[in-house]
Amino acid sequence: MNSPVAPFDFEGCLAACAQGDRRALQALYEHEGARLLGVARRIARDQGTAEDIVHDAFIKIWTRADSFEPARGSARGWIYSITRHLALNFVRDRRRETLLDETAISELLPLPVEVDELHLWSGSTKIYRCLERLQPAPQRCILHAYVDGCSNAEIATLLGAPLGTVKAWIKRSLKALRECMA
């Protein structure tokens, strides 16, 4: 009869990593590296990028192992969430990047405007006037969200404001902008 295989001790590995035990990190990598690579590859949809994400995940696991709190969840879930978040951040950041070649740039340049087309552009000054009516912090929230493409959490970090406050500012500012533009 086969003897049962002892379950892998994720929590013990993280505790050992927090103490600087490189063998624990190696054991963790050998046990879960391939599966973490699969998670990263599914999200990033690129082998090389997935490998970079897993590399970064293990660096983060190594440097932040002491922040793992068993009361908040399993050790295995914690390492998977680190990998998943890094992969999702990569995908989100890649979407923001716009690599333009000369053809794309020329397509974005405005064409000469005909006199009868001026009405199409007349609304753009109105939005600036409406934005100027907002208080400075809510105005920065709107600009960070819609011009820079930042998430609410990123805006909260940039402004040093609570996340709930940022969400409220954005909601009220959008309502004010709609009313102003009407």
C-alpha cells in the first residue's frame, strides 16, 4: 500500500523565506513555479511576459513573505494572488501604452477644418469651461481618470486621499459635468 504524500507546507515556506532561507524559496518555486507560469500565461497571453511576471512574483514573495497573514487566507492563495495581480497590472498597463508609428501619427493629426465643420469642434471649449468650475481635487480626479487612464485606487495614491473620497469626487464631478454640458 502506498503511503500518503505529505501536503506541501506553503505557510512554512513563507515563514522560512521571511527568515531569509533561500532553500525555502527554491522549494516553493520547484513546487508551484510551473502552475504560476500557467496562470501568468493565461492572463498575459505571452510566454516571455509570463516568465517575467513569475520572476517578479517570486521576488515579491521573497521580499514580502513577512507580510503574509494566515488569518487573512491561505499561503498558497497569497502567492497566487501576487502572481495574478502582477499579470493583471501588466495587461492593464500594456493597454495604456500606445505605440505609434509614423502612419498612425499622421492618421491622428487633425485634418484641415472646413468652415461648416466648425460646429463639431465648438463643444470642446465647453468641457474646459465646465472642468474649470470643479474644485481642484475633484478636477484632478477626473483628469487622472479620463486623461491619464488611472484607476480609482491609483488616483487615491496620487492625491493622498481615501479611496472612498476619490470615488465620491468622481461621481459628483461627472454629475456636475453632465449638468454643465446640458
